[in-house]
Amino acid sequence: MKRGLIVLLAAATWGLVTAGSASAQMDSRSIMDPNFRLPFGGASSIPRTTVNFTENYAPGTIVINTKERRLYLVQPNGTALRYGIGVGRDGFRWSGTHRITAKKEWPDWTPPSQMLRRRPDLPRHMKGGIENPLGARAMYLGSTLYRIHGSNEPETIGQAVSSGCFRMTNEDVTDLYSRVRVGTTVVVKN
């Protein structure tokens, strides 16, 4: 198994297999082995941890605190899983309540027209994969343009740098993605 995984990771690194098939192998391994780390996207300088959480939300609710730059997945018994996130820079922060309306693995990215006006140098479309700015997973929030998604820039976690989306490391977004479903309530607080 270890040798096969090493060959698979080397092949993925050299582009010999698609991101989808490599991710399927890596995801099944990461679920089985809590010490496994995804080989791309880097680790967060803000470790995922279980914390006391006394706010009154039902278990399974995602609460995003943009001031703290943390995402909480509410658990039973007054606890939550806390993740470090990157948030919107000045002028791009928002608040409200939405639901996850879609979940995608290795999503394609099409920058919205508003972003293209600010950054005409961006590609008009990018296939999903390791180089894609949406990373390994994306969870779409209501009818908004915003997502909770992975990132190939782990150094941005804990910073205010996005255009309103919430960035996580690929490792953390893959973990969150496995724990939530379409319909999950997401509360964004400033």
C-alpha cells in the first residue's frame, strides 16, 4: 500500500495521472489515517482543533467569524471544530446566513465578471486541479458568488486577502467537506 501510494503521488506530481484519480486515492487514505497530510497546498499555520463553543447553534451548523478568521463546525455537547481561514480583504467582507447549495471536488473556476474587471489578467476559465485557486474542494453558498474552498496558497490562511470567499488549506477543506452536506446552514459574522 505505501509503495503504491508513493508511486501514485509521484505520478500525480509529474502529471501522469489526473487530479481526480489521484485525489480519490489520497482522500480515502486521509480518512483512514489522521496523520496523513495532503502533498499539495501545504499545512495551515493555524491547526484544526476542537474547542468549547457556547453559542446557540445546532450541531452541524458552520459559523464563520471573519474578525477571528476562523470557521467553526458546531458539534454536540458545547464544542466545535475550529479551522483557520482566509477571509475577504477590506471592502469584500460580508455577513449573513446561507446554506450550502452545492459541493464539488476539484472544481473548475470561472472568475466572475466583477473580478475580471478588477483583474483582466486572470484566465477566463480554469479546469480543476492542483494549480486551481479553488483547491481540492468547494462548497457553494446560496445564490451568492461566494464559496468555502481550498487554496494552493496556504500562507494566506489567517489573512484578509480574498474577494469575499473563505479559503482553507486543501487538507482542512477536504476534512470539512467530508463532514457537511448540501443544505448545511452557514452563518457568517463580522
